[in-house]
Amino acid sequence: MKLNNLNDLFIHELKDIYNAEKQITKALPKMMKEASSSQLKKAFEMHLSETEKQIERLEQVFDLLGMKASGEKCKAMEGIIKEAQDMMSENADSDVMDAALIASAQRVEHYEIAGYGTLCTYAKQLGHKEILKLLLMTLEEEKATDLKLTDLAESKINVKAEHKGAK
């Protein structure tokens, strides 16, 4: 697809984030399984449910544009998930692994925040008011998830990981 204007770029980015979200739905169950903290497992479980709703919202966006929802391979998310998988294969203490899982999840969140922020800017510029509302909902959810992960890391998980091996 040739990108001739902002609308073409907007659609390209929508397809990218749609594929990214689909990849996340496959990665989160693996991260849940690897997590030892019940709070972290629950956070991943909640985010999986939220991600499925976000995919539905993106499908609404495509529908509003008169298009079939489809993805374009998101190589960035593929790389972020590959790094997370590599980390999960490390021989790590369970508390240290939980800290690493949060770091991996926050890389995902930060990519999504950047992607949805850009999409919101484009939607606003292009006058897509209804689409902007849908995208803003998802952007706010991504920011909230990032904050929840930060709180969980700073209040519990990183503290436990820090004291591993200490005498």
C-alpha cells in the first residue's frame, strides 16, 4: 500500500496496532503461566480481557471506516514479545522473573501508548470524532495498565526481587 496522505498512514498504523493487539493476546497467557505472584497473574489476566475488548473497539473503528478489520505484521511487537520469551527461558528466581515479566509487559504498554497516541492525533486531524473517542478509551486503558504495573513493581515485586540472595 502506497502512503499518499495522512489517511493512508492512519490506516497503515491502525493495521499495525491491530496486529500488535492480536500478538499480545497470544503472549499474555504464556506470561500468566510464568508469573509466580498471584497479583501479577491477575493483572495479566485482566489485561488479556481488556485487550480482547480493545480488539473489538479496533474492529468498530475499521467498520466506521467501511473496511474489514485486518492487520499488517507489527514487527516491533513481534520483537518485544520475542525478548519477553527469551527472558522467560532464563533460569531465574521466581521473584526476579516476576520483575522481569513486569519489565517486558511495560515495554508492550509503552509501545501501545505511543501507537494509540499517534492514532488519536491522526484521528483528530482527519476529523474522525467517533473513532477518536474509541481510540482515546483504549489509550487511557493502556496508561492505566502501565501505572498498575509500576505500582505492583515498586510496592511488592521489585522489593522481593531486590532482597533475593541477600544475607
